[in-house]
Amino acid sequence: MALADVPATTDSLADGAETFGVVLGAGVLACLVLVGVVVGLITMMRRAVRRRIDRHAPRVRGLVEDATSRARAYTLMGGAAEAARMRGSVRRSLDQTRRVLEAGYAQDAQLSDAVALLRRLDEFAKTLDTDLKLVEREPDRDRVARELPGLKERADRIEHAAASLRWAVQDRERHLGEDELDRLGTDVEREAAALRAPADESRSESKRLT
């Protein structure tokens, strides 16, 4: 009997080992899947953070550059100070217009042409900013005096264009708001009339009965 039990014991051990191997394999697979999910989540979080940083980085750089330009406008002298002042003024004008357009475009897709125009204006502003930086650091005062009038004209034209875009968008929003208010007033009057109708009919019926 003891010898007859040996194959059964061996089979039982083999089955146990096989079951253990299956369980171990399943556990390893589950761990790998879990690790993959965690790695995927970390990657998605990193990308989201990077996108947020990339989205806000230009604005942060603009704030830093604007602060730098303000400081240089007070610490420099003559034409260099004027160049620093113009750099800051152009940047602030474009930033204000950009904020107005971004807020408006979120609710009015028809502002896409205005957004495209602002991008083109940004390119001219970048070129002007580069030229103003050179003047800021130019030691030859005579050359600075020659360059400034032309640079100031370009800066004024860019600021005027940015302001025109900004004012047009604000006027459009105001006009649309007034139209919406007019429509709302009409809807309110129509609904008020509908609500009064049963009471008016009841009074008319009472008068006829009396």
C-alpha cells in the first residue's frame, strides 16, 4: 500500500507545484500590470504639468521682462532709458489685448481672425523688442539718438494696432451683451403676459357673470 501511494503523492506534489506556479505567474503579471498603470499615470501627470508650465511660461517671462524693463527705465539714462520704457509699454499693451482676446474667444469663436492678427502683431513686436535691446546696450549716444525716432514710430504703431483690436473686442462684447439683454427683456415680458393670462380670463368671466 505504501508503494502504491507514492505515485499519488508525486502527482499531488506536481499539481501543487503547478498551482503555485500559476498563482505566482498571475501575481507577477498583476504586479507588472500595476507597475504599468502607475508608470502611465506618472507619465500623464508629468505631461499635464509640463503643458501647464508651457502655457504659463510666456506670461511669467513677460512679467519678469516687464519688471526688468521698468527697472532699467529708472536706472539707465537718456536714450537707453527711453528704449527700456518703450519695450515695457509695447509688451503691456500686447498683454492687455491678449487677455481680452483670450477671454472673448472662449465664448465667441468669431474672434479667431482677431486672434490671428494679434499673433502677426506679436511677430512685429518681437523684432522691435530685439532692436530696442540693441539700442539699450548701445554705447554710442549719437547712434541711439538717430535710431530712437524710427523705433518710437514702430512702437506707437504696434501699440495703436493692439489697442484698436482690444477696443473693438470690448465694443463687440458690450454690443452683444446689450442685444442679449434686449432679448431677455422681451422673453420676460412674454412670459409675464402668459402668466397673467389665466387671471385676466378669470376676471373677465367674473365681470360677465355679475
